[in-house]
Amino acid sequence: MKVYIQTDIEGIAGFCFFENRADQSMENFNHRQRMRKLLTNEVNAAVKAAFDAGADDVIVNDSHGTGYNIMFEELDPRCRIIHGRNCSGPHWLPLLAGSDALVLVGMHAMGGTPCAITPHSLWKINDGAIYMSEGTMAAAIAGDLGIPAVFVSGDNKITAEFAEKIPEITSVVTKEALSPYQACSLIPAAACQKIYDGVIAGLKNRGSVAPYRVSGPVKLELLDNAKHIPPFDRIGDAVTADTVSEAFLKLEKGMEWTVFDLEHADGFVYP
């Protein structure tokens, strides 16, 4: 069994504020390292659960921001990790094909969700027939490949969205969102235990979870702005394609920050 673990950071227990990579102070450095440690622990709980549930191949995608957040030296050595410059490889979810299940750790709510922790990125489909977060977009891309999303963790707002779109999914609420910047959170150790138990349960139930599919053709728009504060603007041009995956890649490839299918060094410097 091959398990693909898609990660973000805003949905982990203990996270309440947007990351500020421009702040070079020691206080901000220490805070960001602390959040990365919490993320690493939650991802590791999911990795270990996947192997204990019978996986023989587990791939982790470090998909937040720079794509270089997880302390990979602390992960279970049986897994592999995709990290580095996001959107410079072959796909937003590289190496997803052939997976038996998608597991989502640290997800956040779509842009504009009231009282959700740091909500952002609002994917608008077919003129508002469907709205998606980054997490459910990942589930839809997996669905195009026939892969079910079997587990999600994050605040109570993102888990509510998943419950509407994929009722059979196993979810773990890591925190109750009280405002965009305040939450009543599980203690990280408790969140990790719940994630471990939840991933095992989700993988055991994967035969009962249908892949999340969106019927085409798909008109896709991304709504957001630099500060993630409503009202949102459309980012780039609307695109139309036969599937969500095709529409997503067409839209993303038009963004100034993406360099999909990069073959030669172009001067990029981390972070």
C-alpha cells in the first residue's frame, strides 16, 4: 500500500498566526522553528500510523510556503519526503500517481471562512457552484486519479468543509478556532496521538471512501490577496479545462511565482 501525505502548517495544534518570513528577529526565528517542530511531530505521527496500518511506501510532501519546513531528519526513516522549491517540479502533488490513499495533515480553511485560523486561498469552481480550500483541492486532484482522501487534520472549520464534501473521511480537530488568530487547541502530544489513531482508522476504512471527484468541464478561479483579507481579488485569469487537475495546473502555470517542470538552475536562492 502506497500512502501519500500532503502537509501544510496552519492546521497544526499550537499554530495561530501567519508566518512572517520577512522578520529576521531572533524572536520570530525561534517561533518559526517551534512551529516547524510541531509540524514535524504531527507528520511523523501520520507516517508511523501509515506503516503500522500496512503501508510499504509512504511519501510526505512538504507543501507549506518554501517547501522546506519539516525537520526531515526527525521523520521515521522508512518514509520519503518531497521538499525544496515548491511548484518547480512536475506537478503540485508530485509522485501522487499510484497511491492508494491520500492523508492530509495540518490543513487550513479556505479564504474568507469566518473565525477560522489564518484562512486563505479560495478556489472558485464553475462561477461559485463549488468553493474549495487548498486541502479539498488536493483531494479533488487525487480524485481525478481515483485516489481517496481518507484522513484530514486541522481546525474545526476545515474539518467541517471536508465532512460536507467527503462524509466518510476520518478527521481530527486539532483546535477549535475562536478567531482568525486565536484557538482553543489540543496540547501537541495529544494531537499527535489522535492523528496516529485517526490515520490508522482512515486507512483501514479506505475501501469505504470514494475518491472526491468534480465533474468537468471545470472553470477555475483563485481568489485571494497578499494579506489574505477580504474582499478578495481574482489572482490571474480564470481557466477552463476538462478536469480539476488540468484547470489547476493551467492556472498555476500562469502565476509569476511558479516554474513547473524546471530543468536547469535559474538563480533561485532559498528561502
